[in-house]
Amino acid sequence: MADLVIDPSPGLSGELTPPGDKSISHRAVMFAAIAEGRTEITGFLPGEDTLNTAKAVRMLGITVAESGPGALTVEGRGLNGLSEPSGVLDLGNSGTGMRLLAGLLAGQDFFSVLTGDQYLAKRPMGRIVEPLRSMGAVIEGRSGGKYAPLAIRGAGKNVKPLSFLSPIASAQVKSAVILCGLYADGVTTVTEPHKSRDHTERMLRFFGAAVKEDGLQVSVRGRQTLTARGTVEIPADISSAAFFMVAACTVPGSDIVIRNVGVNPTRTGIIDVLVSMGADISLLSPREQAGEPVADVRIRYRRLHAAAVRGDLIPRSIDEIPVIAVAAATASGTTLIKDAAELRVKESDRIATIAAELRKMGAAVRELPDGLEITGRERLNGAPCESHGDHRIAMSLAVAGLAATGQTAVRDAEWIETSFPGFEHMLRQSAY
């Protein structure tokens, strides 16, 4: 895929199931590796990012075998079963893969190096390096450890427990510290300013670890035994479902059902935002899989109106802000998005890139230091757009094209494969 060409849609219809949750897929492979016994993983996202994580785990001496479409078998060797890799661990474009593995490797008694592509090399790593150094790991990197590549000499038996007050609400930072804390002789605690997604806490419990939560504080006692539990069923990624939710909310005549969506409360900000904008969304057949809440989601078209997206909503919808901006661009009134400065250091500067691309389509967008001010219009204009090497920007612009007049072409859309293989096929099946 190079350019993704999108024509206006007459309305989305039918049922669809997006690929497995990206965040949970990363964790499932890593945690199964340090659990004792065999774990079968189903619903695994076969995207470039998660496949790079699986490859890195293999290089750490763990058997990870494909056992079917979206299915892996991991032969866990316990907390101390990883071995020193013979080469550099390349995480490609994945910040989640790099940051979580850094936490895991900081607790080992060997040396390892993590690297990634040109975009990952620009993303801030100091936010995990600083606390991991406080726990005893020796970590070097560009600009004093602020950027990858990262060379890590793990603290091994000398890992020190840490009480860490995180300056930002970040599941990646929290998870890195908690994973290193599994190797400490004592209790490690992370306190956040807002609650970030809790997939790490849920999955550690699934594998038998005791994790304590008290408000915005999470604590884990080190040197616990993780035990394989047979099968981990990964639900569909709500961040991937979000593109179809917004498409159905913005294209008249739409009525779709998205199956098996993970509706973890720390991730459902996208649903709360759309409902606050007047969307017609229903959760059907609520259930639980591997400690994660799951439901089918039905969305019927209704013209949206403006809303304020800020505060506690932001950590719960941070990855969906680009497509929320698309919803705002076709809503009545002026939507304000604030407290989202974290978007500046994602795969691209998502505040700047989505603002620039939506303006090409005729949207009235004002860029703020920590967000966007967007005045909606009834229809956008189709236009040539750029992905900026960012999968979520590319997919957001494709959604915008469905509700535009005229054709939209998204350049360099191959980045979509990092998180949503098969996106174009699923979009065309449901939208035309």
C-alpha cells in the first residue's frame, strides 16, 4: 500500500471485527514469556509492531510459535528464564514494545540493546530511563539516555524497589517500572496524576501476581511467581474500532455493529467523547475475557455536536484524539481539545499533523500548545493528504475522506500495517 484512495461513502453497514488489541498483544507475549508454563494466545494482532515484540522475545531465548491465524504458543520459562540476546533488539516503530521491554530488561542480569526506526528514535525515553536507573539498572542512550538506541545493563539480583511519582499519566511508564519491580526485593509503587490504562495490572493478575491498587497508586511485590493459565483471548482493539465508530457517526445512513471490542474503562474515552457529542452508541452482550471487559458495539448515524475533551478524558482517549478531531471537523459548533500535549511526542506530532491535514480538507482548525480548537462544517472536501509516517493519522484521514465531497488520497499509507493489517479491506467492505 502506498497511496490510499478514498471516495465518499453512501453509509457504513454490516458487522465487522477489528484485529486484536495492540496494547494487550504486546503484554501477552512478554508476560507469557516470564510465566512458568505454556500459554496459548488467540486474537493476537499480527501487525508490524507486535510482531517485532514477539521477535525480540524469541531473541531473549523464549520459544514463540505461530499456531494459526492470530494465534501464538509461548513456552514461558519463569521470571528468571530470559537469556542475553546475541544481537540488537529492533522494535521498529513501537514505543510500547521498547518501553515495556526496557522495564523487563532492567531487571535482568545481562546486557541488551534496544533500537527502532527513525520515528521511534525521536520519541522520549528519558521518562522510563530515569526511574529504571533509580532501580539499579545502568542505561545509556542518545542525549544521555533521552532517546534510543538504549543500551541496558540490568540490575539483576540488585534491583531496588521504588516509590515513583510519575509526572505524567502513562501506561508505558507505569508498566516499565512495575515490570522492573517484579525483580526487586520489596514493593514497588507508581503514583500517577490521572489513571492510565491498566492492561498491565489486569494481565499480571491473570497470571497469578498480586497487584494492589489504591486510587491513582499501583503497587507490586517483587519476586512473585507468574503461572501460565492456558489461553489468553485478546479482544478486538478499541483504538482500531474507533475509526469505524467515528466513520459511522459522520457518514449519514450508517448503522454498524463492531464485534468483540475490549471496553476496559481506562480505554473507553472514545465512547464517552462521542456520546457527549450526541452519538447513538449501544454496548451489547457485555462479558469478560482474560480479565478484560468485552462487548459488541452498535453505532447508528446521528449528526454530532461540539464538546469539550480535556482533563481525565485525555488519558482514556489519547490514541483516539486524531480521529476525534475528524468527528469534531464535521460536528456542529466548536470543539475544544486540551491537556493533550503528550500528542506532540507520538509517532508524529499529532496535534500539528492532524491540524495541517484537516485544513487541507477545508476544516477550521486552530492549533493549541496542548490541543486543538475545531469548528465543524457539514462536509469536508476531498484532498491529497500525508500520513507523516503515522498509522493513526493515515487512518483518521481515510475516515475523513468517507464524509467528504470528492476523492481523498492519503500518501504513504503503508504505515497503517504497524497496527491494523487489513484496514483498507475492512473499510471498503463496510463503507461501500
